[in-house]
Amino acid sequence: VRHPQPGSEKQDPFIAFHLDKALVRKYMSPLLIGELAPDQPIFEPSKNKRLVEDFRELRATVEKMGLLNPNHTFFILHLCHILLLDVAAWLTIWYFGSSIVPFLFSAVLLGTVQTQAGWLQHDFGHLSVFSTSKWNHWVHKFVIGHLKGAPASWWNHLHFQHHAKPNCFRKDPDINMHPLLFALGKILSVELGVKKKKFMPYNHQHKYFFIIGPPALLPLYFQWYIFYFVVQRKQWVDLAWMLTFYVRFFLTYLPLLEMKGILGLFLLVRFIESNWFVWVTQMNHIPMHIDYDKNVDWFSTQLQATCNVHHSLFNDWFSGHLNFQIEHHLFPTMPRHNYWKVAPLVKSLCAKHGIEYQCKPLLTAFADIVHSLKDSGELWLDAYLHK
């Protein structure tokens, strides 16, 4: 393993993911087995050297502008609005009773709490709130563990693989549903068809997506898998944080609902959160280029796998600022309230190098998920029948 050196393309992801570079280099030292021979090129000829240099200039500009510095008030207010909605959900049933209307209204409030807490834990997980990794990690455990009932280690294990190689098959765990459930991307779909592989009726995947996609991911998979994950890996601290969420949830609603009602409320909340989470997280990636890793530069890797959704107060809140997915992937430690400031600079760099910068309306982004699945399914069927 080679340390990232100045001028090396590997420096870009290294810088993007870490706050304290010196500390990380210290822990990497035992892994160092040698440097490149003097006659070996430090820059791979397959990469666009000018683009890499321009992106590094952009990174330096971003740092000088202070766009990597968080506004703590923003995150405090975001946490407060989550806690207020959580209390409002309980007060709704306490005051109005457990009839169908207050029950459903409370479920919507709690679904909002869970989703917004999900966006907030994402901030801490990416080290974008505090100046030290230690404080980000500690608060991350509280938000994802106590407010959501999920393990921080599980999120870190999967999410940083996604960021390192987005939409790269067998390297990005977020597209592991290919090929068992869905045929994703034009290239991979045709490959499946040519090989005569049919795990599912992919030509109908744009229809069954509405059944096994948004409604089912959290309640039927993540909800149970996270416990398997922490026990298998012996992440006992994460398990303890998770249990505080479930104890709090059941104890607070036990005086108001019977056990059957509590379980029903919990599953309904997970159902609401799952739909919200899947549509938002997939609108930026599924319609984009999906393929095996081609070892292109950092900037190109992120731009071909991500797209944006229009900036507005509602879109920013609804998506946790993941409507700025391009900027988030290029600068994963940047506080999300600064994405809109760096977006024009990223657009300029894309225009200079002839790289498409996709930005679309929210509903169009949702529709593009279905359209891309339909197109991929049709490509698979054509290759399956004729090649």
C-alpha cells in the first residue's frame, strides 16, 4: 500500500474523505510496503491530467472561501426541529387519542422525524459538523443509534464504499441489487441478456420496483439486517445505542397504545421512511451511468454517477440537501448548507471540460428512476432474445 503523494491521483479521494490528514497518515504507516520505482509514472496516462489539476485548484479555492467550515447554528436548529416533531407526534396521540386520524398523523410526523434524523446522521457520518473526527463520530452514534435505532458501524462500512466508487458494479454496495432483483444500467443489462441470465423478469422491473423497492427496503430488509450486522461483527457499543431507541419508543407509547398499536405504529413509520429514503437516494444515482470500474479520475467518477435536483427551500429540506448530490460527492466533508455556494464553480469546471452537469426538477428525478429501470429492462430483454 502506497501513501498518497503530492501529484498522485490517489490524493483526491484521500483528501476528500479525511479531516486530519496527518493523523490518518500516522495510522497508515504500518501498511506502507514501499514507494513506486523512479522510472514508474506517478500519473496514469488514462486519466485527464488537466482536469485533475483544475479540480485541485477548485478544491484549494473552496478551502480559501471557508466552504468546508460548518455553521453550528444550522445543525442545532435542524436537530431541534427533529426533536420538536418527535414530541408533537406523541402529544397528538396523547391529546386526541388513538383513533385513525391522530394515529396516522402521528405516524407521518414520526416518519418525518426518522427521515430527517437520517439526513442529520449523514452529516455527522461524513465529518461535516465538527472540526475533529472524534466529536463527529460520537454524535453520529447518538443520532443514528438513539434517534434512529441503527448502527453507525454499519453505515460507515457501506456508505464510504459507495462514495469511493459510485455506480461501479461489485465496488458500490448500493447497486448490489443487480442482478438478483434488478438489471441496472445499459451496459450491465445488455451483459445479462447476452449471457442469458434471468434472475427476475427484468422487463417488468419498472413495475415491481413499486412493490419491492421503496415500500420494502427498510421494514423488510434493513430493519432486521442491522441486528445481524452488529451481532456478527460484535459491535456491542452500537447495539447498546440501538437498544436505547427501541426502549424509548416502546416506553413512551406504551401508556397511549396497546402493544399491537405500538407495533403497527412502528412498522407504519418505517414504511413511510422507507418510501421517502429510497426515492430521494436513488433519484441521483439509478438513472446515471452504471458499469464496472474504469479507473477514471475522481472528478469524472463522481460526475458520471450523480445528478442534482433543483435548489429550493422545500427540496433542500425534503432531501437533506442531497439534491446537491454532485457537490456532496466531490466534497463529502463539506457542510451541506454550503453546497449551493460551490455549485456554480463546479458547473464552470464541467463546462470547461465538456462534462455534463445534470440538474432536474424533483418529480422529473423521481420519474427518471422508473424510466431508467424500464429502459434497462427492455435492453436486457432485447439482448436475451436476440443475441
